[in-house]
Amino acid sequence: MRIQVRRTGGFAGIERHAEVDTSGRPDAADWTSLAERALSAGRGSPPAGVPDGFHYEITVDGRTVYATDPHLTAEQRALISRVLKEGA
């Protein structure tokens, strides 16, 4: 499974992008479960956010959803954090 996160917005407007490929990872099942829950709560088009808030584009195996701060679910927040931390 290929998981990509793109974060835009924020006070400085700095874009950040990271990607994780879970193929062959011992924790792939955990990633899959988290990604599925995060996608189910996402929107098909970018929602309105708050001034200086972050906007997220989450893509899992070609399926893209959108989310914004401060309206992230716990699963979205966890997935975004893991991908931005561990991804390349």
C-alpha cells in the first residue's frame, strides 16, 4: 500500500509532502487499518478550513480524500503524523 500525505497552508504557507510504502513492512496490517479508517472520514473535495490552518490531501493507492485542521479525526491525525514522520 502506498500512502501519501500533502500538507499545505499554515501561518508560513510551507508545503510538506511525504510518502510511505507499506509493502513488506512487518506493521503493514496496522498501516492498512489506520489508512482505511482515515479515508472513510475524509471528503472528496477540499473542505473550507480556518485562517492559517493546515489543509491535508491524503492519497492511498490512488484514492484521495481531503481534510483540514482543526476538524481531523483521531485516525486522520495519527496517519498524517506517522506518514510525515516516517515517510520520505
